[in-house]
Amino acid sequence: MAAAQGKGAGPMRVDLIIFDCDGVIADSEVLSAQVLIDQLARLDIVVTPDDVRRDFLGRSFPTVAASIRDRFALTLPAGFEATYRARLLARFDTDLRTTPGFGDALAQIRLPVCVATSSSPPRVARTLAVLDLAQRFGADVFTASQVARGKPAPDLFLFAAERMGVDPAHALVIEDSQPGLQAARAAGMRVLQYRGGAHLAGQPATDEGFDCWSQFPDLLARIQVPA
């Protein structure tokens, strides 16, 4: 499928590309959903993959936990989060992969890049290590734990741009989730929705974006104003 251009979206100066992690770099959202669904089932709480995609995708775990407490009128047991994270990281060690073609697309980028994610610092560190990308991004990895408000607030993307020394108007964000897309737009940044993660299979395109990383170099070339 060809990359979709949003209405009124024209060329821009791109000084930085900000990648979300889960669902953009890492094809991890299905794994996360499976672990969360299984753990909630142990508490006799039934949620579906559609529930997870609609209500939890792109949000930090504290936000997800608060949503679960409100929706089901319960207090999660002590250790729920720690157990969830441990089980998820164990799945990452055996089953985690990049989204298809991400490594090849990343190798072609000649601009500064960073990661801005709702994941916890230990989770994103393990993710990038498992995917052999920790050295590629180095210290340029920013998490919701570093700002007052997570996505869909713009705080994390603005923080990342500030730390990278880039005007937000010259940053391009790659996101998969609606909270992430909203956060990037609220930060005054151009955003493309990556729709190639397993968790979005069969979902309709709603934003400017692309379905396959092989499309990204040409899409970036059309967006970027030559220096």
C-alpha cells in the first residue's frame, strides 16, 4: 500500500527523527497485550486485544493501571506491576523482534535520531538491548518517567527535542498509537503513523503515515526540504 499523505502536509526542514519504541521500533505490543490479558485473567478480569488496543496502547503502565482500577472498580494486588514487567521481559528475551524492515530503514537515515517512549526505563533498555540497538541510540532515549505528563500530553516529545537541541517545528515523530499521535501534534511536530506492527494488522488508516519501513526513505525524501 502506498504511503498516505495527510491533508495540507507539505515539505519541511527535518533536523531530528523521534521514534516511539513499542509498536514502531519493537514489534512488542502483541506480546505486551498477551501478558497483560493473561495476568488480568488470573484475577478473573476479562479484557480483549481490542480493549488493549483501544484503551491502553501508547500509555504508561501507571496510566493503564489507573484505567483498570476505574473500569473494574478494584485495587490491583501488590506486586501486580512488578510481576507483569518480569513476565513481559521474559517474553522479550525469547520472542521480541523489530518491526519488519526497521533495521534497514534506520541504516539509511543520516539525521539525528532518538527514542521517546511511554515505557519504563528498564523496559526500553531491555528492548533495545535484545534488538541490538542500544549502542545505536546510546543516551538519546527518553521516557515518560522524565516528564510530568505522559502521552497524549506533549511533554515527552518537547523534552526530547530540548535535550537533542532541536526546534520542535523541525522534528519528525514516528508513532503508532493515538495518544502518541496526539502528543506529537500538541508539541507542534510533524508526525507519521507507522501501521506495520502486528497489533495494527487489519486496522484502518486514520492519519498520514506508512505501512512498511521500505516506504520510509522515499517518504522522508519527499517530506524533507533539502539543506
